[in-house]
Amino acid sequence: MSRRSDILAALEVKRRDGRAIIGAGAGTGISAKFLHKGGADLIFIYNSGRFRMQGLSSWVGHLPFGDANAIVMEMGEREVMPVVPDANVIAGVCGFDPTRRMSHFLPKIVEAGFAGVINYPTVAVIDGRMRADLEAGGLGFDKEVEMIRLARGLGLLTTAYVCTPDEARTMVDAGVDMIVAHMGLTVGGAIGAQHAMAFEEAAAGVRAIVEASRSRREDVFVVAHGGPIAGPEDARTLFGMVAVDGFVGASSMERLPIEEPLRANTYAFTQLRTRN
């Protein structure tokens, strides 16, 4: 069996057992090490992870502050995979990067040792005039779909962020293995979303994407991400409302869990006295 087949078989066992499939974004090697020890099925590397662990908003990964694909390649090869060599590491590939030919870049992803890809940064999270201009300028979602199609042909595990049922159907038709229903920037903490949708709205959005995905292929994996689905209890609540297979988190996995403990631990040290 291929590596992709092995991963899919393991994920299917979890699905049949009713256990949540968990993907975790890692912006540093230490994050990856303990996310892997915690049992994450997939470790995702996004360019935004580097910025997030610098204390910056995940939105920075969608803005022109670095070469997204080069950042992910460097993080994967030098920071993450050396410390979790047996993990299933997924590369966030910017499929609409106009400076690269995906037919030439994706084989480098394979050679580097990544197990799969996800479309990140993605225009799926952009709407309005800017989205229309990106699509008209040849920097649209179709480029991400083509990247997923090429990656599937190379034997990589393919995962895809989508924000709408139509995007989900398009990605499933391209052969994607896992749909990630993106409900927006994660709430909470110092740099989380301040204007996220209500939980019920997010659950309805995930449900619509699940139904659209499985209308195209019944066995496709569908997991949720972001918005008000920020912690384990949020995910548990969602699983009781929607027939989804699991959860992918980044801020939820490596930022929110450390913000307050770091502050509290430092504060505890500052309260010590060297003499009475």
C-alpha cells in the first residue's frame, strides 16, 4: 500500500469507531512534537503558523509579507519533520502562486517528505470585490483546485479548505480526500477573531458543506475548522449537531492553549521574593 492509502485506511478506522479525526497546525518544531505526542492524526504546516507564533494574526499569512510556499518548505524540512519524522505532515501550498508552476513545485513537496497538501493560503476566505478581482486576474479558486488535482496524481494525501457548498463540490470532483469546512478566523485569545459568526450559523455552514461533499462522493472525509469552533468542548458540541468526521485547528491547538499558561507562569515567578 502507498503512504496515502495507509493514512486513509487509518482515518477510516477512526471514522467507523466514531472517534474524531484531528488535524493540528504547527508553527514551530516544539508545537509539532507535542501535537504529535497528543495524538494528532495530521500535522499541518501553514505559512501563517510562523506568523501566528510570532504573535501576529493568522491573516498575515494571506498578505504580502513573505513567500508562502518557500516558508512552508523551510518550516517542513528544517523545523518540523526533523523532530516528528514519523508524523503525517501536510504542506500548506498556495496553489494560486503565479511565480511557480505547480507541476514542478509539487514534486518537490513529495521529495521533501510531506505526506500531503492543503490549499493554503486560500482565496476561499476572501469575498467581495477583492475576490472578484482575484478570480478575474487568474488568481482564483480554480488554481487551487488544479493544485489538488495534480497533487492527487502524485500520490499525495489531498485536503482542501472550502467556505461554500459549491467550493466543496468542486474539490470533491477534483478527487480530494478530505474537505475542511472553514468557518473563518478562530475566535479567542489576544489575536483571535472579534466578529465571528454565531455557533449555530457555523454549524449550519458545516452541515451544508458536509451535505454538498457527500452528494458527490459518499466516502469523502469532512472535518470542520475555525470561527466559533475554538476548543474541545466547541468541537464536541458541533459533533452532536452535524455528522462531521473531525476537526482541524491551528490557533486552537498551539496558540490558545499557551497564552494564559505562559502569562500565569511568568506572573507566578514575578511574585517570588528573594528574602522575607
